Amino acid sequence: MADTIKLTEKQAAVVKYLKDNGRVTMAELCSALESDVKHLTPVVTGLGLGARGKGLVNTEKKEVEGEEKPVKYVFLTEAGEAFEIA
């Protein structure tokens, strides 16, 4: 159940930022949380839909005109939208 999920301080910051700002790029999330991709990727993965994740966020890579590589977007799942940070 979502109400029994425990989050680290950094995970809670990610969920709060996404609740306040909706779908964002990984670069925006890193900038907002004053972190880098190397340190924030495992946090997002831990919140994700994978076998070891909490099911609160999802990611999607999309081709963006003018960008050399696909851009990674991070957003809340329905469970993430409903989750209340203690």
C-alpha cells in the first residue's frame, strides 16, 4: 500500500518537485535539486516502476529537435500522484 512506502530525504524531494512541477526533464530535476545525473539517477530508479522501485515515478526518453541525444523526462505515476509525503 502506498501509505506504507518510506522515502529517503532525496526521494521525497524528487516526489515533491514532480508534484509541484509535473513532467520535467532529468536535467531540470537535477538543476532544481542541486544534484547531478550520476547521483540522481539511482534515486529516480528507486522510485520507478522496476522490480526494485516504489512505483511512484516513470521515465521516458523522447527525441527532441535540436538535441543530439534523446531527452529523458521524469513524471509521477498515478500512485505517485496519490502518494502523500509525511
